[in-house]
Amino acid sequence: MHGFLIAAVLVAGVSAVLDWRTGLIPNWITLPALLGGPLAHVIYGIRVQGLAANDALQEGGVSLGGAILCSFAPLILYRQNAIGGGDIKLLAALGAIGQITIGIEMELYAFLAAAIIAPARLAYDGKLLKTLKNTGLLFRNTVMPKDKRIPIDAEAMSWFRFGPAIFIGTVVSAVLRWNQQQQP
């Protein structure tokens, strides 16, 4: 299982660097991990764990389940223009690599890291109060009738590169899991 943790950290690390520098998480890093994760779990099940073919295929299915479940919340955020498509693909790929439990754990830690980093970054840039005001208006607009909504300039919105937070969440989860597997 250590190999899967290392793979997840590598995929998230490369993605974080690329997202930080370019604002993009390219398909050449996410799609092989997304497609290769289930296959790797099947092969690992047969070759390393000595599982029967049906049980190994079940491991691959759990990997697919991880990809699907890890993309559910990000897809909702994407539809609200809150995150980018590369973030969804990266989280789905991590779900495929980590399967359901570890994938969801990595995603949870990623969102926790973002919840800590984003306000700190906004405060550093002098945009925290303006962003909090816009957040309140966005929330208010969701519960108000269309004729009473207050328009918000697209320029007033803040954008946050999520790749580094996903990397942090992946590393935290990997370290915790690695230590857990080392215990007798």
C-alpha cells in the first residue's frame, strides 16, 4: 500500500507545482493516474496480495468508487465556478489511487488546508474583508428572489489555486496512513 501513497504524493506534488506556476493542472498528469489507479489495484491484488481474480476486480471497483465519490463535491463546486476542472480531475485521480477511504481523507485534508491558506492569503493581499463581504452577498443572493439580488462584479471575486492545498492534504493523509501501517 505504500506504493499507492507515494504515487498519490507524486501526482499531487507535480500537479501543485504546475497549478502554482501556470494555473493549470494538465490532463497528462491526472488522466493516467485516474485510469491507472483501478488497474494498479487489480494487479496489486493479484500479484502482491495473492487475491483471486474476483477479489482483485473488486479492489479495482473500490478504486473506481473512490474516483467517483472524490469527484462528487468538486463537481458541485465546479458548477458554481468555485474550482477548476483540473482540480476535479486531480481529486478523482487521488480517489482512484487511494480508493474510497484514503481518497476521501486526502480530499478532506485538502479542503481543510484550503480553509486555512485562503484566508491567510487574502489577508496578505489585503482582500480578506472585501472577499468576506462578497461571500455574504453570494449567500444572500441564493436565498433572495431574483428581483432583490445584489449584482456582484466578476472582478470583485477572488481566485485561489487549489493544487497546493490538495498536495498538502495528500501529504498529511499519506503520512498518517504510512505511520498507521508501520504500527504492529
